[in-house]
Amino acid sequence: LGAIDLIRRADQGGITTAWLVMPGMGLDSLTLFAAALMQTDQIRIGTAIVPAVSRHPLTVVNQARVLEQLPPGRL
């Protein structure tokens, strides 16, 4: 299963929060979260690691602002 499917299943199973890390060469966790938030009802999402070398801080802030508007209060 992919990350989005796992987050959707967790939401359906009553899990309250899903966390992902974003490895330097891995999938973009913030983009995955955007897709997952549109397919879930209540699960909250979070990331503890976003590579600073490959991503400008303003880009991360702007992505977070968008995520917070999808379903408010779940980022």
C-alpha cells in the first residue's frame, strides 16, 4: 500500500494522527498529505523532518498554509 492508502485506512480505523518524514530523495510528504487530507475525514497529519537543503523555508511555509486551508486544523 502507498502512503495515501495507509493514511486513509488509519483514518477509517480511528487513528487520530499520521506522521511522515521526508527523506532527501524520498516522496514529498507535504504533497502526500494534501492528497490524503482530501480523502479522509478526521485524521490529523504532521511531519517532523523536511530537508532544508533541498527546500527553501518559504516554500515549506507556503505549502503548510495551503495544507491548513484544505481541512482547517488538521495539520
